[in-house]
Amino acid sequence: MPLPFLPSDGDPVPSALRGFARAHADLVELHDSPAYVVAKQRHPDRRVGLVSGGGSGHEPLHGGFLGRGMLDAVAPGKVFASPHNRQVLEASRRAAGPGGVLHIVKNYTGDRINFGIAAERLRLEGIEVRRVLVDDDLATDSSETATGRRGTGATVVVEKLLGGAADSGLGVDELAFLGAEFAAASRSLAVASRAQTSTHTGRPAFALDPEELEYGVGIHGERAQKSIGRPPTEQLVERMLDELAAGLPAGPDDLVVVVNGLGSTTLLELYGLHDLVLDGLARRGLRVSDALVGTYVPAMDMAGFSLTLTRMRPEWLGFWAAPAVTPALTVREK
């Protein structure tokens, strides 16, 4: 049986988009066919539109980060599926500024293909377009992975930093260069104790022993390359921090940290994890400039969490602290 609160036709995306747009009518506007959502406001100094998108089931990513200071348009796909290239094209046309448009794309084959097709069409229309590829997932950092690291929790960090940079008036090439640096400075790792519920069967998408964890799970519910015996939470966080710290490129010791729930993990758990993360990073001599704690990039209702670390250069801190007003993240002007 399907999830209990989906619409009777079994497709949750159209009604969820309508509900989202109605709930945040002061910030966003929904276009129906093809489906995309645009921000109603942008900073007057922004010359380049920022467009992202991907499969549904990861809310608030990406629509929750639409608004002044972050994204200008979003193309939402079906659950765990890439948006169609026509959605990306129309969203980009609407969002493009006088300096063009920048696509922020998670490293998945479907997303890369459909954003790429849209980009080619935009270029034929004379619209400048560049792409930033987010590829932060440490679990897929292997020469055996043909597509490279997946794009996961660092997407929120990249979108926030690029929003601040775009509002400073930078051009599309400058933003593409910075975006690549933001992504390269980020690594994430996710674990899960229970799979997400399938929207078709109403059952967990894969079975997992109660004494085991999926270590290195993906945000589309992909199983990890390995399951591990379930350690105490303190030991689990230490292991994850060891691998993340080792996997980060060299750079400043100041970090932005994201402690992200994968869907059904409570804030009680996430705040406790944050406490362990801060202590663990301090023991490693790493300073935390700022942190996000909450559910930002879930995998439907998966029970688990991800940790993201981004090395912050001093000149990036202003982009991170720049004001933003979106449905899921607000940063007040200081």
C-alpha cells in the first residue's frame, strides 16, 4: 500500500508544488506546464540568475531555498527523478539576468544530461549560461565510480554562498569559478538505520538488519557500498569525522558544518549529533564559523543523517552571512 497521506492518484508532486506555492505566495510563484517555481524578489545588484533543481522527495531542497539572497528559479522532477530539460529551459529563461544564468547541478547522470540540454538551447538563444557541479559525497569518492562523487548535502552550502556572491554583482564566469571552489571545499557523508518508504509499495525500499547501519547511503535511497555493525553514536560520529577531515582538501581550519536529517530523524537527535560534531572538530583543531542543523536534504522519510564540512576561506564568509529570505532559510541583515 502507498504512503498514507499521498493524493489518491499516487503522484504527490503536483499537489505538493501547489501547496508549497500557496503557503509561500509572498516569496515564490509556480508555473504549471512545464512545472517550475520562481522567486518573486531578487537583489537589485544581481546580474546573473541562479537556477537549480532535481528530483522531489528532498524538500526543502531546492524550492525551499528560492528567494532573495539564494535561488531565482527551480525545476522540480518527479520523486527521485531529474526534471525534464524543458522545465530547466523555461525556468532559466525566466530567471536569467542581464549577465545570464548559472545552473547549480548535483552530480547525477539525469540531472547533468537535462541541465546540459537546456544549457545548449539557452546558448542558441544568446543567453550566457554556465554550470556548477556539486560533487561532495565522500562515500562515492572512488576511481571505481564512473560518474564521480554524488551531489548531496553540500548543495545547500553552495547555493547559499553563490546567492551571496551573485548579490554582490559578480558576472557569470566569476560565479562559475567561485561555485566550483565552494563545491571542491566541501565533503559529506551519510548513514541510515532504515530505508525510505517506497511511494509505490508503502514498504521500506530495502531491508536492513536492526543491528546494522548503511554507511555511505545516497539521498535517492541508494544503498551504501557497505553495511556496518551499529556502533554507539559517539563512535559513529568520530568515525565519520575522521573520514571527512581526511577527505577534505587542504585549506583554512574554519568550517561551515551542516548536520542534516534524512527525513525521519528528529531535532532531538540532530542537536545531540551537533554537540558531538562540535566537540569532535575542536579536538581536531578545526574551528566552526557557522552551522546549519535540521532537515535540509532528506531522502523522503529515511531514518539517518548526513554531515557536511566546508572549508571557508576568509573572503567567503561575507557571502555566507549575506541576507537571504527563503521559505526554508532566512539570514537577517547584520
